[in-house]
Amino acid sequence: MALRQIRELGDPCLVKVCKPVKEVSERTQVLIDDLLDTMYDAEGVGLAAPQVGILKRIAVIDAGEEYQDEPLILINPEILETAGEQTDYEGCLSVPGKVGEVTRPNYAKVKAYDAEMNEYIVEGEGLLARALIHEIEHLDGHMYVEKVRGELLTSEELAEILRQKEMQEEDKA
Ligand code: ZN
């Protein structure tokens, strides 16, 4: 297991367009394993190669059992289709401790290659759709903070907002 250092907002690697992967070399396989280790260690839902300073079109996602049986390895991913809309709080391992409200499609259909360079299609709704689009945007040098409505919040501020919302709903009931 090897953890890589996660680059944070302001790092030049996060605004670059990444290069397509031609083959999964031994080095690429190590990178994929490290991305998974680093994502799990940081308790993230996804991690893209540029977030650890590697400008290749590779990302990993684990949105949890509710969405998928095993982590997704996305090589050269492309969004084929999106539909619907969802608005929710979103975070990023490159913007630690912060969340922001982002509206995104509620459904995404993505074509990608796995670690054996076999092409596959993944369809996601809700959190998985959000994660797919978020990670693919990283590969083009974009960050969710560009799309946040209002201010970025700390986790404490978000907890307070959610607590107040819950109280309002209890009042209504
Ligand atoms: Zn991110």
C-alpha cells in the first residue's frame, strides 16, 4: 500500500488537461493501486490522477455498496449521456474540509476502459452520477468550486445548516 500526496486547490496540476492512456504499463497499474489506497485512506468517494500530480486520464470511484459492488477504475472516461438534475452538497479531496452546493445531472452514462484496457459502460444515478462527472471534470482541469452556488462551507457550517433544516421540518410536521 502506498499513499500519494493529494494536491490542493491552487496546485497547477489541477488546472491541466490530462493525456489519454495508451496502455496500462506496470507503472500505470501501481498508480491505479495508489489512487485506490489514497482515496480510501482519505475517505473520499473518488480520486483522479491529476489530484496526485499525474496528468493522465485515470480516476477511481467508490460511491459505496448502495451504488456499486467494487471500485470503478476509469481510464480515458467519456460522458456519453446525462439527464435530470440534482442539487446537493459536494466536496473534493483537493479542497479539504470544505463543501459547496452544486447542481448536476442526476444521471450519467460513461464509457471508460478498465485496468485491462477493456472498454465498458457505467451508468450512475445520484451520488454515482455526481462522482462520475466530478472526476471526469478533473481530467480536463476543472474543479467543482467553479460551479458552487454561494459560498464554500466548512463541515461544521454544513452540519449546522442541516440541523436547522431538520428542526424546520419538525416544526412543519
Ligand atoms: Zn475532486
